[in-house]
Amino acid sequence: MGVSPELCRAARGLLGWSQQELASRAQVARKTIADFELSQVRPHPRTLRDVVAALEAAGVEFLPAEANVSRGGIRVKWDARAGVEKPELRQRPRTPADRAQALT
């Protein structure tokens, strides 16, 4: 399945990954991820396969487009029986005080 820039960005967000984290896990340049997410480039099919594989290995499932989901979607899945570990999702700071504490 192909992945759109929006779904790539959303998948990273669900996992709490930076562009660098995804780039490292997919073994591609961070600039490739950044340019793709900004819709500035369409990476080679092999590169996109590596990006999707890294996200799927972390538990992201890409959903096909349907009538109620025009461009497809994503969800995080985990199943101990399937050998997929529950991802450690990072919480976004909700208040300015939380954001300041997260930086220390």
C-alpha cells in the first residue's frame, strides 16, 4: 500500500517519533522524510517501502480508503500473541507548564 505524506506524519505522531527516528529505523535520510511529508518530493518506491515497513514493524496498520475514510487511515495495533509489542506512546504536553517541564 502506498503512503501519503499526511499518513506518514500521522503515523509518526501516533508513535511519538521524530523525523530522525523514522529515518533511522527506515535507514533513509531525515531530509527525505521531511521533504516527503511537506509534499516536496515523491521518494523512490523502495524508499517508501522501507518507510512503511519501519512504521508497520512498530505496530502501525495502514487502512485502505473507504467511503467514510476518503484517503485511508492508520491505527496502532499490538497483539502479544503475534509478537508485536505494545508501543510506548508519548503523551504531548497539554499546558505551557507541562511543555516547559518536558524540555528539562
